[in-house]
Amino acid sequence: MNEEAVRRMKENPRYQELVSTRSRFGWILTAIMMVVYYGYIMIIAFDKELLAIKLGDGVMTVGIPVGIGIIIFTVILTGIYVRRANSEFDEMTEELVKEVK
């Protein structure tokens, strides 16, 4: 794209809506992940006994499945972002490019 097209795109209200919506969604997912992750770290720091509770007769503790759950939760959040980006955000981008051309 040439500089004139880039300028028109940046001035377009739909572009500003796209950037705002995508940024807000990204920050919301980031905040959710930070709360989950740092919540886990805070439990490790201040209530080790909670995560040290044994599950059954083996060596498995509550902390292991919770940690695995956080990893799975991260993958799910990534999937949510990718799904929305590939549908809503890509459609908005295509419409914007058509308008600018």
C-alpha cells in the first residue's frame, strides 16, 4: 500500500474501531490470564499447604493438576483469541481494505 492509502486507512473510523476492539479484547484476555497465573503464584507463596494436599495414596498433590489446568486454560484463551481474530477481526480488516481501495 502506498502512503496515501495508509493515511486514508488510519483516518477511517472503521479502522479505529477495529484497533480499539482488538486491543480491548487482547487486554481483557491478558488481564484474565494474569489473574489466573499470579493467583496461582500467590497461593504458592502464601498457602503452600493448600497445593500440597495429597490426592490419593500416591505422590500426586493438588498443585500438579491445578498447574496443568492453568496451562490448558492458557491454550483455551489463545484459541478464543485466534477464533475471534480469524472471524470478526479478519472480516473487519477485509471490509476496511475494500473501502480504502
